[in-house]
Amino acid sequence: MRTTVGIIGAGPAGLLLARLLHNAGIDSVVLESRDRAYVEHRQRAGILEQGTVDVLRAAGAGERMDREGLPHDGIELRWQRRRHRVDFPALTGGRSVMVYAQTEVCKDLIALQLKEGGPLLFEAEALAVEGADTDSPSVRFRHEGREEVLECRYVVGCDGFWGVARQAVPAELSRVFERTYPFGWLGILADVPPSHDELVYARHDRGFALLSMRSPSVSRLYLQVPAGTDADSWGDEEIWDELERRLETADDWRLERGPITQKSVTPMRSYVHEPMRYGSLFLAGDAAHIVPPTGAKGLNLAVGDVVTFARALSYEKETGSAELLDAYSGTCLRRVWQAERFSYDMTTMLHPAPDATPFDHRLQLTRLERVAASRAAEADLAEGYTGFPLD
Ligand code: APR
Ligand code: PHB
């Protein structure tokens, strides 16, 4: 099998890349180790930055998002039973976000790819990238019980944090920057209308809580829990009681309860692999970087990477110049590090660490007070949340 761009992984990064290349008249093949149902039902975050929304529309993948997605113009911060709304358009010159689940983005892109795009092979597991330092790299993969080779001009590793693509970068050229947090998020899906019309990020001495949503009738909520917590060790009523405590306000706001349909724990990690390119191999999305979920940057960063790659390859096709491909890693990393900083700031402002001192607690409260009191501080948060520009 032969193609111009071999794409490993059919998460949002790989699927959107295949679509962007198709629109630019560049052929690709996508290899995905899991089956279609698994990819379409994996629960992930659900906030699309303004720039992500624009990219999906321009790629012809925004139709259902525009019909079913929920445009949001702000978030609420809570601490010490107080509430403070951050108004995105007012602080950013008109930018906002869209609540539309990553699973839905994937479903839309898969349907488009199967209808109009090049091959997308499910249950095709990449085993290794070979010849990354040459102009004819290949991906060895297993499909329908046979081992096969996909010969390419470029390979893009969109295979997530646990994928194989990153392993093809020689160890002596890799630099890894990493931080793990001593807590994770216990996430639930519940069949109950969201108790607030915007997302609520709450800092409480007992831990962080987040109220989010998937639709007008489905809520998504999270609780900070110690790292390594087993989701089943929390009973349903216990989860609601704890959410109620952490989200409590001084006014008459109430949390509505409903049947919990799903429960899982997400670990929290910050991770960057540099460089994001080695020869003919490019890394995109979670394959190159991870952010903790506070602020929902993961999907949006993946989108930025593949847009950058598709633009660079189109430029090479049109002009013969590899200038933008050569700039890929640096261009992506500038934006990645801004999102790493933003996600770290949001995480450390809102999550009391298990070893936090009274000084640390006071500082967290002071950071929140600052956002509420200073338009400059609030605008900084709003800019980060609605997303850093793609340059
Ligand atoms: N061969 C083929 N496919 C693979 C392999 C492999 N060896 N290893 C992993 N994959 C597939 C996974 O099954 C998954 O479908 O690669 C895909 C990677 O997708 P994601 O993990 O979703 O990563 P990415 O597309 O970069 O999306 C960015 O944003 O919200 C965050 O972390 C969240 O997934 C999200 C990310
Ligand atoms: C989600 O809805 O899953 C979500 C929303 C906001 C975040 C993280 C996750 O910051």
C-alpha cells in the first residue's frame, strides 16, 4: 500500500488531518488500532475554542456542530460560596467557545472520511515507523491478521500518548518536559439538565469541582480525587453529595441530581515532547503533548497541530518550498507551551494539592480574587480559554 501521507490514529487529530489534506487534494491513509464503535464512544472533553469551530466549519465538518452545539459566552468561577462570571466576548473582542463533545466531532469526521475521503482502516494497528530519517518512510501495521507495510512520503503520528510514532525519534534527540499531579478527576455523565447554563469551575477546600454538559438534557460533572482513585469506590449519592458541597453558593442556586450513566477517573499530567518532527515523521496532538483537562485544551491543541501541518504541506505542493514544514515543530510548540502554561495556571489555581500549606490555600484564593477584581487578569483568563491564535 502506498500514499503521500500515512496517518497513524483516528482521534480528532488524525481524522481532521485526513479531511484537511483531502480538501487540499493530497492523498492519505489513516490507520486506527481500535474499532469504529470504540473511537466513536470514548468519553473526552467537549469544549471547542473559537478557532477550532472556525476550522471545522471551513473544512466542511461543522454542519451538525452548528445545529446541535451550544455556543457559550462565558464561564463561572466559584470559591468560598461566591460566584464570578467571566464574559468572554466582552474581554476578548468577541471570541467565545462551543460546547460540542469530542466524540461527536469524531463521529462527524469519520462519516465524512468514509463518504468522501481516502482509506480509513479500523483495527489496523501500527507496529513501527521505519525510515523516518529518509524521504520514503513507512509504517508497518497489522490488519485482518496480516502484517502489512504502508509506504509514504510523510508519516504523521496522531496516535495519542500511548502510540508508537514517538518511539521512532532517536532517544538522543528527544527532550521530554513532564509534570504529574497528585490528583485526578472523577467524571460522571448524568441524565439531568445542567444546573447552570454555563460551565462552573469551583475551588473548594475539599477539592475542585466542575459542572459541564453534553446537551440540554445531559450533564457532565467532575470531582478532584486523589491520584489512583478507583471510580467504583464512589457511590452515586456520595458523588452528588460531594458535588453539592463543593459547588455550593451563598444564594439560592441548587444542584439537580439525576441517574448517573457513566463514571471514570482521568489522571492529570502535563507533558511535552520536543521536537515534534524528526525527518519525514511529524507528531501531532496527544502523541506530542498532554495538558491537564482544566480548561479543555487537549483537542484544541491537536487541531492547531494538524492545521499547521496541512498548511505547510499545501505550501510545499504549491511553491516547492519546504520552509513551513521545516518550521512545523517550532510553530506548534509556541502555541503548545502557551496552552501548557494556561492549563497549569487553571489547574494550580483551582485544585488544592494534598500537601498544600495554609500559605498555598491563601494564594489560590488571592489568585481568584485577582481575576474577579482586575479586568486585565480576567482578560488574560478569557484569552487563554477562548484560545491562542493559529499563526
Ligand atoms: N496504531 C494505530 N492507531 C493507534 C495506535 C497504533 N499503534 N496507538 C494509538 N492509536 C489510536 C488510538 O486508538 C486513538 O484512536 O490513535 C488515536 C489517538 O487519538 P487521541 O488519543 O484522541 O489523540 P488526538 O487525536 O491527539 O486527540 C487529542 O484531545 O481531549 C484531548 O486527550 C484528548 O483525545 C484527545 C486529545
Ligand atoms: C467536559 O465537558 O468534559 C470538560 C469541560 C471543561 C473542561 C474539561 C472537560 O475544562
